Amino acid sequence: MLDLERQHAPIAEALRGAAARVIASGRFILGAEVAAFEREVASRLGVGDAVGVSSGSDALVAMLLAAGVGVGDEVVTTPYSFFATAEAILRVGARPVFADVEPDTLNLDPELAAEKLGPRTRAVLVVHLFGRVARTDGLQAACARQGVALLEDAAQAIGARDGGQPGGRAAGAIGRGAALSFFPSKNLGGLGDGGMVLTNDGAFAAAIRRIRNHGAEEKLRHEVVGGNFRLDELQAALLRVKLPHLEAWTDARRRLAAAYQARLGGLPIGLPPADEGCVWNQYVIRIPAERRESLIRSLAERRIASAIFYATPLHLQPALRGFRHRAGDFPVAERAAQESLALPIFPGLGLTEVDRIVETVAAACR
């Protein structure tokens, strides 16, 4: 699904140099590398502040805490995402309230989400799934009317824009804050864990900076209860090497997605909607549930990877059984969990390899 060796080989010497620079500095936590990386990301993505944290999951927790979400509160979100989306809500003592997803984009349905807003709702957490900006038509206004924070899980969507238009909304600049992940498989991946919160709200950024460092603004003086959510210097230095390549890597993903769209058209499978602003963290097709395992086997026989994102929707995860959701509660998400299959897409993947993948899919669909 991902070949990091192809991506890292051309920049290997620069990565080694960055690591050596940090080792020589003797400063490993919240130093000059983190500060520089934060400035560079904020400038490149066009947001007021970028605050480095320890992971995408911790970015979600820090955002929720900064938004005042706590015990007894509710957060409206999607049932079709990685577990961290719901887990972060639970970690701050709140309850995830799910709304179903759109059949085509698989992102949170904004109309259904707006209907879920209630007296206990403190935030809405939208997920820009697979690199596609989620629609928030009407949802932003509903949140504003009720004083509810709109937050973004942009872990898979760094650099994504709504529709790809020059004035289109960018992931990370829609709500009060947005979480990024630098997990190695992400479009901008570190050599370990890392994350970031993007925001145009200076007070929100200041709150995140406190929260990531045990709630302290100065040494040993803790204003709030936070956590150890700090991005380390080594990851920041390595990510600074990779950041200038992000645009070219994103363009490569878009070319690969376009090749898939052209070559897979006409087959009895569902394709993701065309979207010039999508950054294609994953390329996910839909195939009837009864044929998915056969396709996975056919791909594996030709040494072609595939992956299911996500086999079990959040409301049916064992860890959330206490909320007593049942199969059928969110049918669009449940069907997506049964039919979705991700094909390889990463910078360095060749078009001849795409052709071989497409040939295998076509043969399995006959």
C-alpha cells in the first residue's frame, strides 16, 4: 500500500543531516526545529497558527479540551472513520453522537449532523476522509446559532481544498481548529508519530500550546490540566525536510487517482467522486460485499496490496458497545464498511503498476 523507500531515497542525505543537526544541538523537545516547522506549515497552508503535537490522536484530544468539551458533553461526528475520532471524544469524558455519511463521498452528511445538535452538544467533529474536504453546507450556520464549536479531523487531508477552486475552503481553515497527523502513511509522514493543530484563532492556538505541555505556560506553573502532547525536535526536523516536497507528492497522487478513474471506468464497481481538491490519502473503490474477499485474493496472488478502510464502523466497535448501537443504525456507513476497498496510491507508484492493478481488478470483475 505504501513504499516509503521510494519516497525517502532521493532525500535520504537531507534526512540524515537533519537528524544529525538535532543530535548535535542537544535540544530534543519544543526547540527551534518545532518552532520553525510550525511557522513553515502555517505559511504553506495559509493558516494563522500551527501547533505541533505528539500525534494526530493527541491533536484531536487537545482540540476538544481547548474547545471546552468535557464530562457530560456530546460531540456529533461520523461513524465511518479511524477509531481515534471517537476515542478522542471519549478520552475527554464526552459522548460521541453519530450521524450517517454521504453515499458518494463517505464524509459526514451535514444535514443529518445538524439534526443531531442538542442541548448537550458542545462540538461537531467533521472528518475529511481519504483526503477529501467534507461538506459543511448549513452545518456551520447551525453550529454558530447554538454556540457549538466546529472542529476538523484533517489527519488524511493536509493541503486538501473544497473542489480544488482557488477560493475553495482549505482543510484546516473551516472550523475553529483542525487536527493533522504525521503518521508515516500520511501524505506528509514522519519517521514516527507526530501531529499538529491548525487554527486561525489566536486564543485557541494559545490554549493548545498550554494543553500540549501539561497545561503550563511557564515552567512548573500549570494553568489547566493538559497532557504530554509535545512534538519532538527530531520529528520536526525530519518533517521540515519533507514539507517542501509535499506539493509534488500531492500532484503525483492526483495523477495516479486520475489514471485509476480513467482505467476503472466502465467496470461494475463504484469509484470515488472526481474532486480536484482531494489529496487522495487513499483511493477507495466500492465492490459488492460478496465479491470483495475474492478481489482481495486475486490482488494478493499477483503480489498487489489492498486494504479495507474501515471494516467495522465506529458505532459497532466492541469498545463502544456501552452505547448500545445496533446494526442498521447508520446504514450508509455500514454498507461502506462492507463494500470499500483501498488500492495502492503513493508517490513513486508507476503507471505500469497501475495498469497491472487495473488488469487484475478487471479480470476479477468478469
